[in-house]
Amino acid sequence: MASKKPRLQFTEDSGSAADSKIRKPAQPKLLTDEQKAKARKEQLRFGKKENAAPVDLNTRQGVVRKGVAKRDTLSARASSCAIKHEAAEANQDENVGTQALQEGVATAESSIREIGNARYSHKLRQVEKAGKLEKKADKANLEAQYREAMDKADAATSNPISRWQQRWKIRKEYYEAKNAAQNAANTAKTAKSVTERLKDGLDAIRTALSSSAGMRSVLAAAMAFLLIVAPFQSCSVITGGVLTTVTATSWPADDIQITRADAYYTKLEAQLQKKINTVESRHPGCEEYHYNLSEIGHDPTTLISYLCAKYQDFTFNQVKSELAAIFNLQYHLSEEIRTETRVTTRTVQVGDYIGQVVTSAYCSCPICCGIWSGGPTASGVYPRANHTIAVDANNPRLPMGTEIIMNGTLYKVEDTGNFARYGVDFDVYYDSHQAALNHGHQTWDAYYAGGNGGSITITEEESVDICYVTLTTSDFESILLNRLNAEQREMYDIYQITKGNRIMFGSPVDLNWHNGILYGYGYQCSGDMVIENSQMEVLVPSGTPVLSVMDGQVVRIASGVITLKNEKGYTVKIGGCTNITVPVGTEVTKGQPIAQIGSAGKMTLSFSYRNNSFNPYFYLNVGSILDSVEVEATGKAAQLIAEAEQYLGTPYVWGGYSPSGFDCSGFVSYVVNNCGAGFSFGRLTAESWRRQCSIISASQARPGDLIFFQGTYNTSGASHVGIYLGDGKMIHCGNPVKISSINTAYWQQHFYCYGRIPGM
């Protein structure tokens, strides 16, 4: 068996494969009553306290405990060859998932391992020396048997866990059959008993995996399994079977490679955000910038489950190109510069009456301008239709820069010519030569712009360069599933249920802090820079109790950061703390309150092992309490939300104000005015809605209120608006109309305020 790099492991040093090769077999020790009670207490601590009940191994219902006897039958190769082979692999290449089980059954598992290594270390060494050619033949035969079984399978095997269990069963039975001729009848009988109990235990684990309880249920089932079969079976057989089950549901890749792969994907996302942030510096000539941006982000667990399902024990270099391909499928950024002509009318105050003036017309062609064709005006700016006029250079009617109103249009003296000899006062600029010819000579009334001479309606036409920036995203999980075959999808489903068996430490706060991640582990964009993150930053309400994530010791406190370390060398840092109640040197237990979140309302998390940094997202659990309380909408708020939900999926259209297409403010305006609650506000912009509303705090916000954001594109005040739904969600016109979490990094960075509609 090829050697592999050690993975991030969560186990006692005494239980490593390396130690089993050099240590002499330890003799089982008899436990005192006090030690037995302590071990039993440790076992029961692992499960949910409300469901845990004391178990007496001597009086368990349906079990008659016999005296300890030699279990010569446990050496029978017919029943245990495959199990011992897999146990050897697990001992030699234990991953974090295996360690999660060992963490949960700490005392019992430690005893089992000691006894198993003492009795069977020589047999495990023999298995490890099995010939490569025989292993290849076994693999081919096993695959053929599995395919045949699947062709005959009934509907029950459609469950991914069942299919994996079937593969495991075929493997075990194959080795049993292979060695059956070498075993005595009494050995075969014992083997059947072992098989039945292993199957019972694995069925329990399978049931737990299919439940919503997640990893705790898995480990609780594994513990129950150990308690049931431990009095009757070889410790090495038991351990091998359970660990094989947990190992098979764990991410097979090395933790360092997992960390590198996810960090690389966050780097690609940070670079994308940088590109968006630098649009205006890369396109400096535009007068306006319009942004229509979907959210940037991915779930790390989903990504790694996909990579492990597709590549199994991958390295970062193996999957780097795959990560780039997935990224290009998930995100599409477009930048388009358009020149648009706008015509506006407005009423202005005019100054003194200049009188009637004679006007001619010109354009920038060689006929009109000669050698100055296509160039700037005499004032240095480029001419614009319905804006630029010229005066005679030798006999100017008005000074350069003067603004006058003629024929309902505001003009500015920006150019000079030679036309006074023709009796012309002003030369009016047009975009085309034909338009200039059509103008000919016209006499207009002229007024100075501004002043107290009364009011007049004027028309202004201008050409504007607008940069449209659009980011669209595709569903992340759908992309991944489309790149997996049927068997890989089954493993992906298993990994998603177990989360790779990496979660083995507690939650730092008793709420779902995943929803509040502002900056994840890996990389983030800060302005026009991409910065590497070795810690996570999470939004957490001020005053929230901070909990110890493990049994260990407080080794350092500095600047609101508490550093915890356990005897195995795993270090967790929790920052943003205040009111710290545990001084340096204090021994703490998992779940113990140790501080509170400070006034900033942010928490930082970092996780490391042997000076290697890892993503805390993979190893720290989340609490049970939601970070916000869902309030059921009633009255006008219910009408508003019901109306809004009718338009989910409606496409984004700039300036849109109808069910055929909305922009953000058009969507809110249409919903409010048409929800049947008696509102009539007209078509308002996001900033106009903010001014109409009563501004309220986050703690006061309830379903039906509006939520405002700023800086999503280049405009002052509120640039985006949505309808708050409660529970950290909003419905808004992104691209298309959809429901989004407001706790993502993007929306938290741009959050402005909450507002309540008058009469709501």
C-alpha cells in the first residue's frame, strides 16, 4: 500500500498507524468501578443529553453477559479478512472523519484501539504486505460483481447510502468467499454472527445519515453500535467496521489540498470583485456608470464535496483547471459602453432680453471647418449639438463661456468663426452637415440664462457615454451536478450529508453564524487590492455570549482575541470579544461561556494545527438559534409581500416599471402601488423611497419594511432597495426578481438603512 502524507488528524497519538508498527502490544488493563463509571459518563456525554439514558452493559435487555473467553474464532480469516484489511488502511491513512468518530467516543474508543492493536497488529502488517497484482485482480472482480448487483437491484438501492452499503457488503462477502476454504465450520459460524452485528451497526449509521440531524446523529448511531456489539466481538473487528463506514463518508482528500482548492476559488471571486471595483478607473471617459450585479460567493462545503466525489483523493494542482472552468460557468461579467442622446425639458429663470439675433449653422466637417475639422472648439472642448454656439472671432457678440437661451434651448458660447460680415450674430453647431444646411439663416429671440427676467421652458439635448456593468450568475450546485456521473452524484450526496465528517468542534456562538460571514477564509477584495485571509470575519449581534469550541486551555488573550488550545495541538482564535471571564491558563470545556461579542458586532475566527492554517468553516459547528427571528407578516405587510412574490423570476430591465420587467426601485414602486393596501406613491427612485420612509433601526425592522443599500453603482444616497421579509431575507429585483440573504458579504458592505412606508 502506497504511503500518503499525513492528514489533519483528530486522534490520540497512541492510536496512530505509525505507533502500531513500533510499539509492543499493550496488555488490556482491568478497570476499577470508578474508571468504568467515568468511561460510561464520557460515552453518554457525546450524545444529546435529553436523549441519553444510562446503559448497563451487564443488564442490557436481550443480552446475557457471559464471562470473558478466548475468542479464537475472531482470528478466522473467513469473516474478518476484509474488515482487517480496511481497518489497516484506516489506521495507516486516517482522515479527519475517522477522528471525528474517535473524538466522540473518546474513552471507549481509546480502550478498543489499545486492545485491538495488541491482538492484531501482526495480522494488520501481513495484510499491508498483500501483493499489488492480487489487489488489482480483487478490485476488478469486485467492480464486476457490483455492476451485476446494480443491474438486478430494486428501488431500495436508489438511496445513495444503500448503494454505498451494497458496495461495502459485496466487498466483504467477496473476501469471505475467497478465504472460505481455509476456515473451519466453527469459524464460519462465528463469522456469521460478526457479519450480522456489523450489518446492524451500519444500518444504524445509515439511518442517521439519512436524517436531518447530521453528524451528531451519525456519531450517536456509531456509539450505539459500539455499545451493542462491544461485549461480544473483537475490538479490532468492531473498530475496523465502524471506522470503515465513517471513513467512506469522509472527504478522502488531504486537508491541506482541500484548503488550497477552496482558497483558490475565493481568490478568483476576489479578483472578479476587484474588476468590478475598478470599472470607473478603467473606463474614465464615461459620464455615468450603471451597475446590475448579482451576488458573488459560494458554499465551501458544496465545492469540496463535489471535488471529492469527482476526483476522490485529489491534489490542488489536479483540480486547478476544473476550478477555473466551474468559475467561468458560474459568473459572467459584461462591460458595455454606449453613447446615448438625451432630450430633457425644464423651466428656468431667464435674465435680460438680448433681442433678436441672426443665426447660421455649422458642423465639424471639412466644408464647415476646413483644417480644424473633427477637432476641439476654440475653448478646448468638443462641440455638442443643442449646446455649442460660436461668435465671430473679430467681432464677438458675447464673451466666451456666456450662456444664452434661444428657441427654447440653452446654448453656451464655446467656439469662434468668421461670419459677422454676413450679418450673423451666432453660429449654431449641429451633428451633421445636412442638419446645418437645413437650418440656413434664422432669427431668434435671445435671453441671458439666469437672472430675474421671468421664466421660460427650455429643451436640452446631450450625448452621454454610459458604461453598463452587468454580472450574472448561474446556480452553483446545478453547475456542479451537471459535471458528475450517477455514481459520483451518489457520493456527492453522502458528502453533503456528512460534510466530509470534518465538523468536530463546537460552535463559538449559539446561532447560525454561517449566515453572517462578511469575509470568508481565503481571499477578499479591498478596493483595487486582493488580500489573503487567514481568518474569517462574521457579523454577530453585540452582547452575544461567546462559547469555548473545545475542551482545552486558554493560552493567550490580547486585543479581544481569545486563543484556545487543546492537548492535541489544535488552536482556535476567537476575536471581537469583550467581558472575558476566563484568564490565561484556565481549563475550559466545550460549550462553556467565556466572553461576549463586543460593540462592533463582529467576530473573527481562525483555526490551525501544527502551524498550518485551515478554514474554520470546515471544522467549527454552528449553533441552534437563528440570527434573527422570523415574524409572520400581517395586514398591509402581508398584502405587500404576497404581491411581491407574484413577480419572482421577472427579468431586470433598466428603468422598468411593469411585470414585463423591473429595476429595483420600479419593482418596489409597482408592488407598493398595486398590492391593494391603499398606497399611491407613483414611480419613485431608491433614494426617493428612502426619503419617503421613516428610518428605523435593524432591531425594529419587520416584514414589509424596505431595506436600502448604497454604493451598488455610482450615485449618491440609496442606490438599491428591496422589501424586507424577516429572518435575514429580502425580495428585490436583482437579475431577476428573487429572494436573497442580506447577510452576505456583498449586501453587508453596501447596507444603508431600513425604512418604514408611511401608513404601514
